[in-house]
Amino acid sequence: MFDKIQARSRTAGAVQIAELVFHNAVRSVRQGHNNAILAVVTNMLQAVIFTLAFYFMFRLLGMKASPIRGDYLIFIMSGVFLYMTHIKTMSAVKAAGNALGPMMQHAPMNTAVTILSAMLSTLYIQTLSLMAILFVYDALVEPGALASIHDPLGAYGMLLIAWASGAVIGMVFMALAPWAPTPIGILTTVYSRANMIASGKMFAANMLTPKMLAMFSWNPLFHAIDQARGFAFLNYWPRNSSISYPLWVIVTLLMIGLMLEFYTRRRISVSWSARR
């Protein structure tokens, strides 16, 4: 009440915001488990189970070889990792909290900090899980598998696109949730489940007919996964997807999400939850 308010430089303000984002990201990582290492291990196990489930499913369906000439499990993991990064980032940002959340009552916290923290914590966990799983696969299961990846940096860049697109979609859902929490919750679940197929992680886009391609080309994650396989495999050229489309989707949804979040933050009221 009687504290003296001191003017801060832009640099000092940026450092404070960065510190807030860092500490909140650490808090987000440890939400799943008190031990941050176990939180990463849990995510790794989810990715491994997901990958093995698709591997054995393809085996049962008689698909014993990759549709792209190269390592079969690398083909599966290139879809699974990007799908998990996209969906987990969307869910984390959507649940990052609104302007009436408990953390928002403590200055200088704001929704931008919580969104950035949710994004960075998810990227941190997914990147560590990716590196650990690929290392174990290369060292114990298939020696030389990592060396067969044509352009690892390009493939990781596609993972960043999947991450960013999940974040902006989650931001739109987060901004709309206070207005219609139940429908938005259902829509989030439907989107996550639909991407099990619509992401295209189970097949190569070059093998699709034009009619089938029209059913998937709306999805930025579909483009990111197909382009990632173009970077991962020397013998695959993704001609039915592009990098520019998901980038434009990210920019467009970012602007929409920021406007919706600003509009919601100015009008949200505690009484809304009481009426529901």
C-alpha cells in the first residue's frame, strides 16, 4: 500500500517477464509430477506406447514395410512425435488459464506469461523425449538409424511448426472457453480425436488420391508431418503439402487468438461461473 513505485527501463521489464515465463514454465513441467525427470519419463513412455501401438497395428493390417523407402519406425515416429507435440501444446495452452484464474490475481502475472510458459514447457518435454527415444533406438535397437535421417534440423523445424500451430489453436480455444465452456470442451476433444486420422501420420501424402487429399489438406498438422518426412527421408519429396500453408495458418490464428483473448479479458466476469 505504501510501497514506492519505481520506474523501470524496457530492459528491466523484459528481464522480469522472461523470469516470470521461466519460473511458470518450470511450474508447468512439474505439474504432472513433483519430480521433473519423472514428468519427462512419463511423456517418453506415452510416446513409446503410442509408437508401438501403431507399429503392431500396421503389422496386424499386413503393412510390414514403410510406404517410404527407409526405416519403418522412423516413419511412424515422425508422425507420432509431431502429433503429440501439436495436441499436447494445444491442450496446455487451452488450460493455461483465463484472466480470472488464481494466478492472474498476482501482479505482474498476465495471460501472455501463462501462454508462453505452457508453450515452452511442452516444447521442452517433447524435445527431451524425442532426443532420448531416438538415442535409445539408435543405440540399442537399430544402430545407424539417426545417421539415416536426411536433414534432422529441417525435420525438427517441422516439429516447431506443429508446436506453434497447436499453440495458436489452443489460444483460440482458451479465449472462447469462458463464453461457452462445455461446447468448447467438446470441440477440443473432437479436434484431438479427429487428428488421430486427419493428421496423416499413418500414411504418406504422395500416395493419396486427389479426392482423399482434399479431406486432409485443410489441416496444418498434415502439412507439417508430410514435410517432416520429406526432410527425414532422402527418397521422399512431399509434393502434396507445403511449408507456407501452416505458417500462414499460424499467423492468421495468432491474430484471431490475440483479438479474442483481448476481447474476452476486457469483458469476463466472475459471475459467469456462478450462473453456470
